[in-house]
Amino acid sequence: MKTVFLLFDSLNRRMLNSYGGKYLETPNFNRLAEKTVQFNNHYIGSMPCMPARRDMHSGRLSFLHRSWGPLEPFDNSFPELLRLNNTYTHLVTDHYHYFEDGGATYHNRFNSWDFIRGQESDPWKAMVQPPLEKLREKFTGSPEILDAYDYALRNGATGAKISGAGGGGHMVLFTEFERRHELITALKEKEGRVVPFKFVKHGVDVWRQ
């Protein structure tokens, strides 16, 4: 017998067509629902991601005694129990927290595993200072953000992280601590108005209204 266990993070049933959701189309979930038994009641034990996974691995309610964290050496994990009884187990995941400090020891209970990189804050294929051409591909609707980014790099910023698109946008500029005020002054002079900002641990958080 082969068993496939599917787990999706942060999935609200009201977003699925098979549960009456009309917000977006979910054809793959619809096909899955047609071939399976669909339940209407579920009670969660512990949350969010890692405590819930520990519940499913071990059958114990993590929140009775501990919050977010790894499987403990004394936890009887069901993939491990299957493995020890000659049933092959394999994990395919894009869940970054399995592999970071404090969240590990879940994947190594399986016989083998595949990690699909690049989700959440997984530091994979990063560019410390992305070229403007790459950013323009993504932020075609925010030329003022790209312009400010280019200007900031020439006035003391060592890098930036940009998010948002369309008419608005958000940018964290990284710079040396002593040059934070100098960078903000340069941006104010360029914009000709007060730029909304706040200082953060590694630089200056700037955004467009």
C-alpha cells in the first residue's frame, strides 16, 4: 500500500472552490476533491507551522508544554516508526523552517527527502545588489522606487530590498550606521519633500506614499 500525505500551510477552506469559495479558481484542488473524501470538520491541536507538524509527527499536543521548535529525541515520529518497520518514507517540501536553527530534526526522520528552495526567507540564489535591469522587470509600475534606489546607491547605500509594485512601493536601504542620516538627507533633497522613513537595525526603511 502507498500513502501520500499532503500538507498545505495557511490554507483557508473558504478559498477553495470545493468548499464553496468564489475568491479565486482552484482547479488542482478541485480535481483532488473529486478523487478523495472531503471532510467538513477539523479541530487543530497546536499552531502555527512547526507545533502543528510536531502534533502530526508524534501524536502529542505540543502547546501543552512547548511552543515553536524541533522534534525532540524522545518524540516517536510516525515517519520514523514506518522507516524502522521497513516502510520507505520520503519527504518533498518547500518548508524553509525544517532546515533553519531551532526548527530542524523533522526531515531526518524520513528515509530520504527533497527540499524545494526559495520560499519565504530562504537565502537561496540571492543578489546582494540586484542590477537595475532585474528590478525593472519586476517593478515596471514603480519607476520612482527604481530611481530612488539608483540614487541611494550613489549616496551611501550599500544595497536595498524592494517590495511592492504598481503606484506604491516599499524599500529598505542598507547602509553603514554612521551614514544613515546622510542618506536620508540626500533622499530628501532629491524628492523635494519629506520622505517617510524609519531607522531599522541594518539601515533605513523608506517607503513611497
